[in-house]
Amino acid sequence: MTKRGEPATPKNLSELRSMIAARSVIFPDQVESVVRKALAEPELIAFGSTYSVAAACSVSQTTVVRLAGLLGFASFGELRTLFREHLCDRIGRMPHFGDSSS
């Protein structure tokens, strides 16, 4: 990854997308393919293992772990937590069946 300064670890997926759009973080090709797939399918990281993510992206498990490190996370588990929180927030914003305010 090429850095302009030291980018902060993203707090949510919106921040991660902003970092990528601002080009404050640039990934090597294989890592970028994992990022693209993860942003398109956040459940892949949220519920996956390094093995399952690597298989889905046709990369090595090391590449998946490297992504977490490049973003400033101490482990893949921390990156997975970011994606899980995103999905929980998204579910929390969905209208509930039978909700009279919908």
C-alpha cells in the first residue's frame, strides 16, 4: 500500500470507502481485489474466515490477513468486526414487519 501520511484505521465502511476514493490508501492488486469484493459483499468478511474469503477472491489467506494489517487492524478478527457492525447497523435501519410507521 502506498501511503500519504499515515491513514487512520477506518471506523466504518463509509470511512473505508472515503479513504479509497480520496486515494489516501492504495492497495496492491491482489489486496485490491479482496477490498472490491468485500465492499460489494460485506457478508463475505463479516461471516467468513481468512480461508473462505481467500477462496472466494482467488487469493491466498496471507493476502486477506495483509488487508487487515494495511488498514491498521491488529488482526483479521478486528476487520471482521468492522464488517459485522456495518451489517448490524444496516439491519437496524430496515423497517420492521408490522411497524405502523412504515
